[in-house]
Amino acid sequence: MNNTHTGQAGKKLSLKEKYALMTRGLGWDTSYEPMDKVFDQLGLEGIRIHDWDKWEDPFRLTMDAYWKYQAEKERKLYAVLDAFQQNNGHLNISDARYVNTLKLFFTGITPAEYNAHRLFAMLGRQFPGPGAAIACQMQAVDELRHVQTQIHSISQYNKYFNGLHDHSVMNDRLWYLSVPKSFFEDAISSGPFEQIIAISFALEYLLTNLVFMPFMSGAAYNGDMATVTFGFSSQSDEARHMTLGLECIKFVLEQDPGNVEIIQRYLDKWFWRGYKVLGLVSMMLDYMLPRKVMSWKEAWEIYFVQNGGSLFNDLSRYGLRMPRHWEQSVAEAEHLSHQTWNSFYNFSDAAAFHVWLPSDEDMAWLSEKYPNTFDQHYRPRIEHYRRLQAEGKRYYNPSLPMLCQTCQIPLIFTEGDDPTRTSHRETEHEGEKYHFCSDGCQEVFEQQPDKYVSAWLPAHQILQGNCFAPDADPQAAGFQAEAEVMRYFHVNPGQDNMDYEGSQDEANWRLWKGLSPDGASKAPPAA
Amino acid sequence: MNPIQSTVFMALQTNDDTRPIIEALQRDNPAAVVHRLPAMVKIDAPGRLVLRRSTVEEILGTAWDLQAINLNLISLSGNVDETEDEMVLHWNR
């Protein structure tokens, strides 16, 4: 933390001078080929940029400082990971149920970080301005670092808990993971400006706080030293990514008044797409953390309503408004986590993590946090499931759900003004019917139907027979379709999924922690 | 546009590196509110928050490079303006 070893003799450059020399000073115009042929995607979207030199990274981070600080972050992180492994840190978490949040994170979010790495590597190539290109290059390296450190951190858990053995295959194949996967694939197949608005602004600036702040603080609260360390190490890069997102949107809006309408359209779309992906985070906060830090509703209020509200107050000077349907996201905060967790409870025989019913204590917390909805709509359903379980009739949903053509989430949500009615929209396109979970998703489809008709919808693919291993033979006598789909997912039925109660994870945890089957603590074994 | 009071925030990891930073923020921004959460300290302020290198150095009793904030920063909001001497977060309206 001293500033004496910058390696320069004589006068030290100011931050602004150094930034100018080491970003813009590194750019050049091509001479063998015209610039518009080299940067050939820039004109596709109708966005007009007149002067790339107006782009400036407010952190004024140059490559030398970047490597210096990233190296220091890595040294800090790996020292903690060593300590975590050497001290059996996995035994210090609040409860083994907690590990299921990591299973979801590792299979859903870690591969998304890898897709973000690919996206920024390509974007850095597409922007002719060196300020923008260098910021994208740094972010491409950051995202790759996130993937690697997450795999490294979670590998300790993989030695002791089920369901963490194959995150990349699961991300490609497992039905609910098509939600974050298709989000990134939608972004990466867009034009360069849509990509950067989608990821840097809508995801990083508006929504990423919801993933990393309450969840990582929750990891700390649940004793997970490894996750809080990689989480905050990643997040220290996110602050820079968020700043890139805000800088980028201001830059594009200031360049040409005609850009405003296009940017607003991207914002409307990507806010809604991102919000839908975050449904998974809502149930992590409300149902999956054994020791809870804040409810989804509280988190949405702080990080979206207040923080996003301040942001859009500021951006209104460019003529930008809050994204469409944001009010609906606030109204739905009363329901989102309850409906999402309910679906995973119903389909947990086809997932790669364990579920459980909330305890009396958990339900008291949910009533307190959701006074308008929990006791009225969701407690009775949980009590019903409890009775069924007590009678040995644990309910699993045996059908394949109808999926939203845009966000790929099953149609599990209700109408904003009536929690007893399923929200279902339909659009006909070229003689085919398409289904949607919400007005927001329907509008996204209707803007670009030809893109979304080609969506890889897991339920459809299973029914078409595309989700079996190459050696499976659906024509063979006694072919077990469900078991074969699970084999294709690389999920071990019963071991990786279904109820936590009675699982191998639970039995191991009790053994390691010296707990008797009824949960009471036994005297520790003699040394 | 909407009735939200515009606040900016900075969130820092809870550790010894950030103690003087938080103290400096409190000293230079009397309206700032400090929330201490598990592993994380979030500092909210109405409209504007300034971090001054000189204040951190005074508390530390040694030289401090403002860019070292990158090591411990978790998140922030607002427009960022950074020089060698200060980092300002602000909303323009």
C-alpha cells in the first residue's frame, strides 16, 4: 500500500496523464483495411458514436495498476483458501443445508461467469475506442479469474458433499440451469452495444448487488469462510464493472440523441430478463440460508427500488425512464421466493440439490418478513405438504412443466393482482403458439420473434428425445425414460437431490458433527 | 421523476484495511450513515460521498494510495470521479 514503487525515475505522472498515455495513447487507426471493415459490428444496431475519445474510465485504472491489485487480491484469497482447507472449514458452516445454496451458485452462476469472460473478450475486439477496449479486456480477465477462484474454493466442498461434481455439464443440460444459460446466450448473440448494456449496465449495475451483497453477507453469517472470500474478491472487481456500466450508458446517450430510444428498449428488455434470473436468488435468501440475513423483499427494496431509483433520477436528464414493469417486480417481491421454492420442492427429484420444508422457526421469520402474503397464501400450502410427508405421501410433480419461451422458467408465477391465478400469456407467430410467464417476457419475444422461436427449451427437448446419453436406446424393452434423462444430466437420483432429510449429506453431517439422529448433540468422541 | 431520495453508497469488506477508510468517510461526510452487516460495512449518504486520501493518511499516519481501495471495495453507487487525492460518488440530480 505504498506508492513509491511505480518504477519511474523523475517526475511522477498524475493519474490523468498516466491514464491518457496508457489507454488512448495505445490506440491507432488501421491503414491497410478501412476501420469500418475491421470493426464491422458497430453499425448493426443503429447506435451512433461520433467521438470514442470521450470514453473515460472514472477509476482511471491502467494495466500496470490492474495487474498489481489483481495479484494482491489473489494472494489474499488463496491464503484464506489454504486456511479453509487445512482447518476443515466446511465443518464450521451453520448447517449442511446451507451447502445447497453453493450447489445452485456453482452450477448456475459460475458457468455464467465463464460466459461473461467470453462475451467481454469478444466485446474488447469490437470497440475501436482504446478506453472501452481496455475496460472490456480487464473485465474479460476478471471474469475468468472469478470462474477459476470459484471452482477452486468450492472444490473443498465437493470432497464432502454431493451434487457439486459436474457443474459445466449440468449447466449445459439441467432444465432450470437453462434460465441463466439462455440469459447469457441471448446477450452474447446480440450486437456489441446491446451486449454491454445487457451485462455491464442492466446486470452488473442494476442487479448484481442482489446476488453478491446479501448472499455473500449471508455466506459469512452462515460461517462459510471460503465463499465469502471468493465472493468479495469477485465483488471487488464488480465495483469496477458497475462503474463501466454506468460510464458506458452515459457515453452512448451523450454521443447522439437518436441513441436514447434504442438504449431504453435494451434497458426494458434486459431489466426484465435479469429480474427473472434473480428468482433463484430470492429463494436462496428466504428459504435456503439456515441463518437468514435479509428477505428478498427487503433486498429488492434496498438494491433495486432505492438504488435503482436514485440511478434513474440521475439518468432522467438524458430522457431515460425506469424500465418497463419495474412496479410489477416490486409487487411480486411479496410472492417470488415462495412460488419459486414451491416449484423446486415439487420438482426436486429432477434437480441437483436438496430441498426441505421450512421449520416452525423459519415460518415465523417468513410471516414476519411477509405479513401481507405468507400466512394467507403460503403457510397453508407448506402445512399441507407437511401432513402429506407425515403420512408417507411426499408430493413430487410427475409432469413436465410448460416453459416460458423467453426466460425459460416454468409457468409457476401468478398474476400480480391475484395470487390465485397463474400468469400465462400467448402469442401466435407463423402459425405456432408460444407461451410466456409475463407481459415482460411476451414483449421481449414480440420484439425479436425469430430469435426466440429457436430457444432450446428443456421440457420440449426431453419430450423430443434429445436428452438421453448417446448409448441410451429408447426403443429397448423396459427403457426407463426418467432415469435416462437424469443420467444425461449427470445427476445421481436420491444422492444429489430430493429431500435433505434422509440424504447422505445429512447422515455425513450428523456423523462429522457428533449429532444423534434426533438432532441432539452427543458427547464428543474421546480423544 | 420518482419520489426516491437519491442516495449514494460505498460497501467495503470488514477488515483492518478498511477501518481507517470508514473512519475517514465518517469524518468527511457528516450525513453518512454506516451500516455494519456480516463481513461488510455499507456507508450510505444523501447525494454525495467523498473519500479523501489526506484524511485516511492522517488516521493511518503513513502514505496511502487511493487506488488501493480497489482491494476492499465490494460495491458502490453513483457517478465516480477519482483523482490521486479523492474519490467522489455523486448523483447529478
